[in-house]
Amino acid sequence: FKIIVPTCSMIFSNAATFRMTHLAASSLLFRTSRPPMLIDSIRHFAAFSGNNVSTRSTRSTSSRNLNLMPRKKQRLVHPRERCFSTSSSSATSDESDSVNSNSKSSSRRAGAAVELLPTYLSDARAVQRYHPTEAPDGALQLCVAENQMLEDLLVPALSSFTSAPTSFAADMIYYQPTHGRPSARMAMARYLERTLGGLPEELKKNEKSLDPEGLVMGAGCNAVLENLCICLADAGDAVLIPTPYYAAFEFDLVARAALSIVPVDTMKHHPEVEDNGTALPKEVYFPNRSSLDAAYEAAEAKGSPPKILLLSHPNNPLGICYPASVMQECIDWCRERQVHLVSDEIYAGSVYRHANDDEEPTFTSALALGAAEGDSEADGLGLG
């Protein structure tokens, strides 16, 4: 069972006693026809996922998993390093481990892309790189678009557009990590802590925080959802979505991801619905076990294995927030059903209290709920 929360144009999750996925990638990687970018995108998707097991009380997963357990720092090979490497093998032992340990949590099509990594650019690596004295007959790599000869001109020019003259680093004009520059991931982790209501007080007291090492940034929430679902489910698998839902989900999940959307009719399975000709209470739109079970069975009946429960929280188009109890019920249901939970929280920073409403906004991120269930032996909170 996994939880994924796309927000602020990315996918993020936290670790808890149940399984969660830590996958994301730039939408542009799938939208272009450049194989290096596509492979690197899938590489990051797979690198941040773990074995899909929901019945374990503790998680014996690889170091790639972003969880509360201590883990060694992973090494994600940069595209630029791949191009210039002189090694004849493209997969390090660290990379091979990630491919093997994550094969069970990804879809078959994601796994197929990961399997291409050992041969990716192997011909380029086999050629000795040019050096004016040590390898004058070596090859020049012309497959990258980097203005190395103009660094002394570009850096000062681009620095003039920044708030501080020293805030633009010279390496910014070269290829950046496709999962996000470290400083950007650090800033985003701190932003998410504030936007999503921070961490539960018991975790704050223990000085736990979101881990930017496990953050993968992407360009556009809708596109990231598409990329994510490609790696979580195969063509024809079902995505359960409570109705009414954001119309663009039809494109994000069906057009290229080739998934089947199965509506979750919450109103039909709500015990207190009475059509009195006036506005219905917001509670009738909350998913519960009855509505989720009905959608699950409907998906199986049509031959589409349910793989994902997608929640828009705060909801689009209704503008409502699911209470913590509803979110927890969905989490528990997904754990039992072995279904990925994707909580789209792009509007987390747009929750306001009405002037005439004495109650505080009821938004509770899946991140906070998951963190509250963290392993007792854990000492850090991961962000994926």
C-alpha cells in the first residue's frame, strides 16, 4: 500500500508503518522524444519506490526507500556523468540494487524502462574521452548542449537577474539533476512543512522534518500524475476517483497512461442522503468503505484491476476538505485492499476560513496522518 501526495507541481509522500510510494518525475521528460530524459525519468521513479507490501509491521526495504529508517545516501547518476563516463558498464552495483529491489512496486512498463539502464549509452562510455595530453586521440562528446566556453560570460550576465550577486552558481548553466537541484529541494521541503500544516507536534518535539534527499520535483502536477500513474499501474488497470472529479483527470490518466477511471459514487452509498430540493450537505461527498468497496468491485467486474485511489484534497471542483477521519478511513481501506493512495493536495495552500465561520479549516494532509503512524524505531521523516 502506498500514499502519494502531489502538490505544488510535484509528488511527495511521507513514510509510516504502512507502505508508501516515493515517485515523481518531470512531466517534460515524458513529453519529449529524447530517450536520455525518458530513461532518467523512469530511473528516479523506480529509485524512490520499494517493495509493495502492506502487511508487514516493519518495513525491511532497500536504502532507496524514503522512510523513517536510517539509510545510506543513494547515488543517482547524472545524465552528464553518464555521457562522460569511461566505464564500459552503465549500471553500478548501487543502481543494479535499486532496479531489483523496486521491481515489485512499479508497473510492468516502468520495470521494462528500468531494464534498459544497463545498456543506456554503453557505446559512448566505451570510448575513451579526449584529453589534450593524456588522450589526444580520444573522442569528443558532442551529445550535450552545454556552453562551457561561454561560462565566463553567462554567469555574470545571469547573476545580474538574481536578488544577490552571489546567488547564481556557475554550475547552474549545466545539466541539473532531473529530480531537482539540492537547494531547490531543501527550500521546497521547508515550504511543504509550512503549507501542509507542518508535522504532528510529537514529531516536531523530536526534531523530525521532511527529508529533501527524498524529494523528486516535477514540472506540472497534472503531468506528474500522468507519469506517476504510468509507473504505478499498467494499461487497463483501474483508478478509483470519488465523484464529481476534476475533468482533466480523464486526459491525465486515460489519453496516454491508458488507465480506466472508475467513479466512486459517494452519494449513492451515504446513509444520510435525503433529496429535499436544497443543497446537499458536504458529507455526502465523503468516500467511505461502502462506496470504495462498490467501486472496487465494479472495476474488477469490468476486468480492470484496481491499483490506485485518487483523492483531490482539497477537492476540485467542490472546494471541500476531507476530514482527518475520512482520510484515515481511505488510508486504512487502501492498506487492506493493497491499493495505492494518491492524494492530490495542490490546493493545500488555498484553504481559508469564512468570515462568518467560527470553525477553523479542516484540511489535514495525508502527510501528517502518515507521519503520526511512523515507526517507533524510526529517527527521520522521508519526503518523496
